[in-house]
Amino acid sequence: MRIFLNLIANAFKFTRRGESITVSAVPQDNGFVEFCIKDTGPGISPERLSRLFDPVRAQNVGPHEGSGLGLSIVKSLVEGHGGRFRVETSLGQGAAFYFTLPTAKGKT
């Protein structure tokens, strides 16, 4: 739940009124599900992207401030469950955060 809350909160923070946020889930053949949270915000510069997951770095992006821990926490939680985490972004085109989590085996 923390993964989704952090990523969706970030998407809302960086998406202007009238733009969109998309959440999707695609089952994988390897027992994982790939989730994606995509926004149509300003995107992430290459300089910021290289430090995006640093846990000690406070985020000060215009009017958007935060503790700087959210994405670091997300990445740690995903990897702690054996999943993978990646970001696709282009300036002016938004950002897409992809992550995989294992399915709950034996549960219906």
C-alpha cells in the first residue's frame, strides 16, 4: 500500500489540472505483476533522475516540497519483495514509474 500511496501522491503533486494520471497492472509469466503509475507532468531532468532515489536529499522542485524519502522508500520496498523498479521520463512529457511485485501464490 505504501508503494502505491507514495507514487500516486507524487503523480498528483506534479500533474496539473486537466492533465492525467494512469495506473495499470499487467500480469507477467514469471509470477510477478508489473504496475505502472504514469503522469503527464513536467518530467524529470537527467540531473535529477540520477539522484532521484538518494534518501538524504530533500526535494525542492518549485512549489513541490517533500522530505525526499518517498521514492527511496518505494524502491526499497519493491526490491525487498524481490521486485524491480524503473523510471521512464522525458522533459515535458511526464514520468512513468514501473515496478514489479510477486503474486500471492495459493491465494484466490
